[in-house]
Amino acid sequence: MSDLECNSAIGNLQCRMNASEVARERLKNQWTRGDEAVRSFIGTWFQMSKDEVDTYIQPSGHFDHY
């Protein structure tokens, strides 16, 4: 449906439904990208924290028993 058809028939239910569907898809895509960004940030933060802990705690092949 063209923009001209939508503009000339503002009350047309199909135009309103189409606009709603387009808006819903845009929001869905924005949320998906946001979720991916958050997961990426958390994964990077977790890996950095893990690497920092590994730097201070060097695993050895044996334990000293007293």
C-alpha cells in the first residue's frame, strides 16, 4: 500500500494496521539490538573479571600440606 493511499484514506483500517505492524517490528528490532548489546557487555565484563581473578590466583599442580 502506497503512502498516497494511506494519506488519502486516514480512516482506512488496513493503513492503520500496517502502520502498527511496521512500528511493532521497529520496536522489536530495537529491543533485540539492545538485548544483544547488554549480553555483549555482561560477557566482556565477566571475562575481564575472570581474567583478573586468574592473574591473582595462579593454579599450581600441587598443594603444600603442613
